[in-house]
Amino acid sequence: MISADNVLYLKNRFSTVWNQVQQLKDQPKSVFFDVVPSKSGEQTLIVDSQGKSLYVHSKYNPRDEAEQFIAQLKDVEQYGHVFFYGVGLGYHVEAFFRKYPSVPFTLYEPAPELFESFLSRVSLPNIPASCKHICLEQTAGHGHAFLKSFVEGIHEDVLLVQLPSYDRIFTDKVNSFSEQFKELLNQKKLSLKVNNGYEKRWILNSLINIEETIRTPNILLEKLNVFKDKPVIVVAAGPSLQDEMEQLRYIKEHGLAYILSVGTSINALLANGIHPDAACTYDPSHLNQKVFKNVNDQGITDIPLIFGSSVGFEVLKQYKGPKLHVLTNQDTIAPVFLKPELHVPLDTVHDASTITAIALQLLYKLQVKNAYLVGQNLAFRDNLLYTVGALVLRPEAEVLASDRRNVVLVESVHGEQIETTQDYMLMKLQIEEVLKNRKDMEVVNTTKGGAKIDHTTFVPLEEIIQTRLKERVVIPNWYEHSGWSYDLEYARKKATEMKNELNQLRKYYNQITGLFNDINRCKDRKDKRGLAQLFNKFDKVIMKIRSNLFFQVFIKPMNRVQEELLLKQMEKIRFENDLVARAELIIQIFGKFLYGCQVDTANITPVYDAIHNYILKLEPSE
């Protein structure tokens, strides 16, 4: 029976969990178990698993077993959070918080029926406040959603502690959880790595590009009628692309579907005399300009460029053909400055490691009926990584020894095992993530010898032409547009407001610099009373900086990784009772972060001033 204290604890701290516990009474059992005495007299738990009775805890002495289990954990204090997978009756959880009372932890129970037995045995008010989350897995989807939210919100290193018996009792659940947990953590690490590489570049690009963004059509606002219910072929640069050149030429000549090139595939198409109906680009790197060098050198101006608003600015400066844009989630600037003339909400596409994932998001928002993937190998084929003619970012199409360092096997569209890389696997997962909830758009993978992509079907391109592409659908010069997508008066107003915010931010920087000097002097004198007063002032100025619009739109996104590191170390400052030691931490941790912010502000100010002046001079006739 659950004690009144435990009920009150859950209602106050984890009300959703309490609601789940109550609902369990009305649901059919999926796990059958018994609470029985162990040899030592302590309760233990037996679960029926595939006709076998398996112990969750020791049948002899579960408390001693738990103490030994926690004792063998290494370097626990080096982790900022501990994630318990499997609660059972909670002996190991109790042993943990007795030994590490201040280490934050999460409880995750994949068999919610068992949790009531835990509640009947353990006194929750005795659990430290360091218990941050409790999750009872209702369904696989619910568990995944919790994990995703947990990983996105955690700023510390996580130690996963799995109750050993669950490996035997809930094998499938454990395997699925382990894969998801590892995948989500890897994605977060990759996100931090990408952020570290591009955080400043995204903002610089978005700022410089706003000249093009404001005067080119927003494809999601202006061209929905062009693509709605139409077929689109997304052409990537995988080695299978070479097999499809004649089919693509036939489709282009007869206008049977819109051909959209992604990445470097435009060069392979041009080498075969095929001009796609549009090229799609989003890469923020300065190297991206190389992709379109052939287009620019040949003076080609009939291929419209659909660009993500945070794309490398060099691409837009050099591209002479028509342009359309889509806003990306990495662009924090355009949503502040731009308001559609049509008075509809702005829509964006989310960044990904492969442009195909971005292109598919775009096509779905354009209400495309059928999308066909060509050259989307995501794997090696005949010892090739790319098709001939698409090599602008690396000198060779062949698989190199360096490409084979992280080789894994993946199922092909033909059902066999083929070689690929971890990077390609991540791209595949991101494409599948885009497609899994987009049932209104059929996606067919025509890539011969490519990796199988979930939520797509494999049909050869020649069969698609014979059975589906029967009539001309491409509208000549579909990309032409007169007028503006955005309210220019609103943009001018926002540009002036942002200039005022920039001036205010500079004043806050001066104030915080003075406070750093004062804190340092009081620290050296060990003036604790003075430090207490300065900390209060410091907090107020930090709040002003963080709420400043210029900081939020420009500077904070340029320092994502640094802010992540700052948040990781905030606990040290918060729990440091010695004011002199706390002052040292503030100077070290905040000093580095704010210095970087001030440098970025100084560097971006001349660029902003130029864009500010450009926007103020805009007239509808331009």
C-alpha cells in the first residue's frame, strides 16, 4: 500500500507520475510479478518472463547486493547526472543517494506496473531533492519522447546505471533503450560539434544574406501553387546517379516532373547537358561557393537557386541566376526583421547534416504529392562514394582508406548488406526522421544499390517513367515573381529598434566590466560583505544583457557552445558557499563567456551597420 506521504510527495513534485500510477489500476497487466521475502527477510521481486520466474533483486539479500552494485560504480562525482534505467524495488537507488546525496539523478522505469511496489516500500520524502525526473514508460513512443527531451535539456555528462536483472527480464526493451540513448547522445555531441564549427558563421551569413532574403521570393509564401500535388525528383550525387542520366534527360525534355538538384549533383547534371529546374543549397561553409563555380563560370542564368537563409554568403554574392529562399531555423535574424505582406506566419526548415533532409521538408511544406530520390546511395557502391562529374569538394570519387575507418553494414534497397559510414547512417536517420510523420507525401527511392531508407519504397526510375510520369507538369519560368514577400516599413522599424538595442548592449558591457573589476578587488581583500552586494548587482546586469534583443538575436546564437559550457558550470557557482571562492568562479566562468560576447559584438557591428543602412534605404520599386 502506498503511504499518504508518498502520495503527497508525488502530487507536489511529480504530479504526472502520480496520475500514471492511478491510471495503471484500470489498465490490463502487461507484466506479471510477485513481491516475496528474501532469505534476509527483505522484500524482493519475481517477474514472469517467457514462462520463467526471474528475480529482479537478490533472493538472498537484496540490500547487500545493491550496496555492492553501487560500490563498483567508478568516478561518479565526475558526472553531472546519473540516469537509472530500471527501478524495481529501489534498493540500488537508496544505496546510491546514501553514498552520493548531492549528485542529481533520474529514475526511468520501463515496466510501470512495478513502480507501485517501489512506492509501497520506499519513503519518497527521504529521497534527496537531487531526484530531478521520474519517467514511467507508457509506450515506446512515450519513452523516446522523454529521452529526447532529457538529452536536449541536460547540460552535464550523464552516467547510465542499468539494473542488471532487466537485461534478462526485459531484453527487447533494454536493447531498444540502449540504442536510442546512444543515438540521442551522439546526435547531441554532433550538434555541439556542428555548433562549434558554424555558430558564428550561421549568424554572419544570415545577416549578410538578409539583403537577398528580403528582395527575393519566399518560396513557401509565393510558389505553393507551382508545386502543390506535383511530382518532384530530388537528385543527389551518389554513385548511382550516373545510371539515371538518360531517364533524367527524358524527364527534363518532356517536363514530366520538377528536377531539383541537391549538393554537388548539379555539376554531374551539367556535365551531361541537363539543367535542373532548380538547385537547392544551404551549407553555411565558405567552401559551398565551389559547388556553383561551374554554373557561374559558364554564365548559366536559367537555373533558379533555392537557398536556405543561413547559406554561405559567398554563394549568393556570386550566383547570377534567379534566386528564391526558405528561412532556416539557424537564422535568428530574418524572423525578427521580416513580416510577410500576406500577414501569414513565417515558416522555416530545420537544419540537418544532409541537404536531402532539408529538401524533403521543403517539398512537404510545398504540398508536393510525390517525391522521387535519385542518387541517394548513402553507402559505397563499386568502391565509389560519388558519381563522376560531381567532384568539387574532394578530388576523388573512390572510397579511400580514411573513409573506411568507421565502416558499418546497412541493408540495401535490394535486401543485401552493403558498406556505409557512420556519417551516412546519421544522414539516413535524419531523412527517416523527416519522413516518418509526413504521410501526405509519398517518397520513392529510385537509387539502385543504395541504402534502404525507412518510410520510402524502392522503384527503379525507368518504371516510374513508364507507370507514373505521363504528362507535362513543369511550368516554364515558374520562378519568376514581381513584388515583395515582406513588409518593408516593418523591416525599417525593426532595423531602427535593433540599432537602439545594440547601443544599450554596449552600455551593459561597460557596466559588467566595471563590476568584474570591483569583484576582483573585493576578492583580493576578502571583503565578503562587499562581494555579497556586488553579486546582487552582477546578477541584475547579467539579466539585462540576456534580455537585450541584440544579444538574443545575434550574440547568444554566436556563442551556443560557450553558453552550454557556462550552464554546465553554473552549479559550481550556485552551491559554492564561500563568497571569495564564488567570486573566483564568477570571474573565471563568466569572464571568458562575456569576453567572447564582447568580441563578437565588436566584430559584427560594422556588418550590422551596413545592413541597417541598406534596409533603411529600401524602396518598393527596387
